[in-house]
Amino acid sequence: MRVPGGRYSRGMSQSAGIRKADRFAVIDVGSNSVKLSIAVRGRRRPAVIETARIVSQLGQQAQDDGTLDPEALERTAEAIAQLAEEARSQDATVIRAVATSAAREAPNAEAFRERVQALAGIDLEIIPGEREAELVFRAVSSSHLVKEQNSIVFDTGGGSTEIVVATNGEVDHWRSVPLGALRLAEEFDATGRVGSKVMEAIRDHVREVVSATGLQGGPADILVGTGGTCTALALLDIGPLPMARGSKPPSILREQHTMSKETIETQLTWLRRMETSERKAETGLRTRRAEIIVAGVCIVAELMAIFDLEWVTMFDVGLRDGLLIEMMDQAGA
């Protein structure tokens, strides 16, 4: 099965010698894409052995009240079914699917859940922002970086950004704000070439929304970013890599990649001055990511300004990794 209009990509292949009974699978249903991770127990954290991603854009053309567009709903339900089928073909013994911003804001969320159940045979969990932030932080805290420092961790998706403020690995505050790359790209008509006035309008909006939460970052030692925008930024900064198109980002991002505020601002200027077709040609980004990357980078750049931090460390981990850790802990040794 293939999803009409969707883009399907598979990541890593199976590892030899792994017992199939040990496999866990998570499907992350975001506003921009649906992502699958299949993992087994690793030494420090889950060892991901298979990934796949379909860009279905659940949040595309949602109504003002959040009602999901019928075509986007159906397209995404089919994508979930396709990834659930993949997980079963890999003999995953536990499969969970969780949906975030677009689904939790939608008045027709129950109709979406029913359609997923009918097509995929899975009970879709629609989680609140607090739960999303918790899972992202759990994934990031599997690294030593945030355990002995004052940290701010953010995850920028298609529809929302989760922000966690922590001290020595313990969460002090969290917020889920309606700032996502897809949401802002559509709201500000910022999918092609983006003028300086539109860019500043997006950044002003980001600052206003974050300021309205009353979130205090305090003197932080480290800023950590996750999500599709951060992964794309890191890959653009690293430069050309021997990586097949459509494959999972390289393992270097599972550890860390640090970027300066100056570099982020330079990339933002470079990206916003190009039309979507130029971005694809110059960067290798897929069409859907090329359309929303400027809005996503505006979020990252403005968060650095808000929290007055000169460096951001990018991780290619997120909700799926946090939930896999939790699932394996619950299953026991």
C-alpha cells in the first residue's frame, strides 16, 4: 500500500542476530509527517533498527477551529496503516501510535481515531502537550548533556513547539505552544521566497506567543533542539554526506551537533531568499520540508534570542525515542 500524495521513505535495515520477540514500535503522528521507529533494547537507550516516514501533512488546510481537512485526515490514516503494516512485517510485538498538535486541537479528532482503527487496527493515542514535552525530554535526558546542567530543551514540529526548562536533569517548567513549521508557513504564507518583513512578522509572533506563557528560562547552560527543523539545520551545517536520499539522518546526530546563533541566522537569510524549487536544488531538502523550513528556522532563531543563548545543540531524537524508553521500562528486563 502506498499513500496517494504522501512520500514514503525507509531508514535503517534490520540488524542480524536480533530476536524478533524483542521488537517495539512507535508511530508518531505529527502535523507534518507520520514517523515509525522499530527498536530493541540497547545498552544506554533503545537501539533503533528500522525507521520510516511519510509526509502526509495532517495539519494542512485545517479550518480556523482546528477541524482536520477530510483529505488530510484520510491521507494520514492511510499512512498510519501503512506504517503499522511495516511494523507487523518486522514482527514488532508491541505497537503504539500517538498523535500530537493537529489531532489534539481538532473537533473531529474522534472521527480521525475511528478511521485509524478501521484502517490500521490500532488505538490512536492523542496526547496532551505536557505528555509530549515529557517524552521529548525523556529522550534527550538519555544523554549525559542535560543531567548535570541547567538546560532548555525544545522540540519543534509541524504544529507546535514543546519547551522544557530543567535543572540537573529534573524538569522545572514546561510549555506547549502553537508554534510549528507547517502552522506558521501557512499562517504567514511563507512557503516560497520570504521577504524580510514577513520573516520579522513570524519572529515577532514567536516572541509574543512564548512571552505570553510566562515561561522563565533563567540562566541556562545549554539549549537543546529536536524535531525535523533542527535535524534539517544540522544536516545543512554538516554539509554533503554519503547518505542515500530518503534514508535516516546519520548516526552523528544521535549524539549531538552544535550550532552557533550566527550560523542559524546566516542559514535563515540564505534559505528565505530562495524559492522552494531553488531550496530543493541547493539543499537537497524534499519539497514539503523545503516549503516550511524558513518558518521552522524562524522559531529556532527566535528561541535562541528569547533565551539569550549563543549556541544550540541539535539531537535527532524525540517523542518516539522517549516512548520507546518508557515501553521497554514497562516491559521489564
